[in-house]
Amino acid sequence: MERNTNICAGMETRLADLLLDPETVPAAVKTHVSECDGCRRELDELRATMSLMDAWEAPEPNPYFMTRFQARLREEQQAEPAGWLERLRARFMMRPQMHTRPLVAMAMTVLLLVGGGAYLDFYWQAPVPKEAAVVHDLQTLDNNAQLLDQLESISADDNGDAVQQ
């Protein structure tokens, strides 16, 4: 019988359920596996793998493993590292770290405060005006002497016309 890839794609996850707990698997899955050669072959392969896993025994650990491991760990802790980077790494890796946590928390707090203060100082400063508006206006008027002369001549003409009438 040909393998229907649409139906068999969903069966792969159910094959493990069929192998481990066949009572909870729906009847449609059981009928599909009984009719589909590919799924039946895969279920047989899973059964063979599980039977091999059941027959396998874990090797016994060496009784002196932990003793050797502890001795090697003590040697590494007592050995003086070669460079400054290795000494720093060894200090953090092999020593108890309970005393470093408050120091790291304090350092992070200081960095946060300094960084936040610098951010606020640089980016949230109110713009300071270079000069007052009145002073700027007076300087502009002084720079435009020609304009002032024209305004005075217009004002003189208006006063003169008013006197003649």
C-alpha cells in the first residue's frame, strides 16, 4: 500500500504514544498503523530501539573517581595562575562568590547613577538664550543705521506736512 504523506505526517508524534501507552491512543491511529506499511515499519523500529535501550546497562562508575576529582580540584584551587587575567578568572571561578554580589550590586548602582546623571546633564538641559530679546532688538536697530535715517526723514516729513496745513 502507498504511504499517504498527508496522514503519515501527523502519525510520527503519535507512534511514540502508541508504543508507550497504547490505551490512550485513538482508534484512528491504530487503524492507520495497521494499514500503512511505512508507519508500521517505523513503529517496529521504535520497538526495537526501546528493547535495546531496556537491555543496555549503564557501566559502574570507578569507585575512586570522586576521590581523584576532589584531589584534582584542590590542586587547581591552590595552584597560582600564570597571568593577571588567569588570576582574576580563578578568583571568580574557584572562590565562594557570596561576598562579591554586594560589591557588584553597588558598582552597578554607581554606574547607573553616574550614567543617568550624565544623560540628564547632556540631554535635558534647558536651552540658555545667548542674549535677551530687547538687547538683540537694540543691536539690530544699531546695525541698521540707514533704516533709522529713513525713519527719521519720514517722521520729519510727517511733522512738516502737519505744520503747513
